[in-house]
Amino acid sequence: MAREAVAAERRRTLDLLVKWYSESWQYWGVKCDFEVLGEEFHDSVWGIDDKDYAEREVVPEIADNVAAELEKAGFTVNGRPERVYPSRADKQARLRYNLQLQNWKD
């Protein structure tokens, strides 16, 4: 029974990899590098599989992290946007969207 379960999982994984290869699965990264007076400030995250999420959520977060590093080092950051956190309804909508992406047939 255990061997059958392992074999089924391996088949499922290989099928998923074939699907990604044939359908051009992609992922994105967000990177922010900033240099001032010889000091470097940076942050990044990779492996994001939703471009809209990367642009809407991750880009502002990474920029905010670098701005916080700059302020921590004693620099003044002008024009730093106020961080807007998603509402509960936004989080619920995102969860519904993510759950719909799952293959519940297997």
C-alpha cells in the first residue's frame, strides 16, 4: 500500500512537471537594490508564481523593506508611500482565488 502511494505521488509530480514544461510555467522575482554613499541596501524574493500578486503586493513590500533599511542607517527617505495592508475581504478573495487554482480531482 505504501509503495503504491509513493508511486502514485511520483507519477503525479512527473505529470505536473511535464505540464509546467509544455505549458511554459513561469515564476517571477522582485529585487530592489539601492546604493548611496558607497553603502548598498537591498532586498529580494523569488519563486512568485503570480505576476499580478508580485506587482501588487510584493513590489511595495520589497521597496518598503529597503526604505526601512535606509532609515535604520540614518538616511531620510522622502516620498515613502504609506503601506496599505489588504483588508480581510481582500484576503478572503485571494484565498478563494488560490483555492480555485488547485486541482481537487486527484
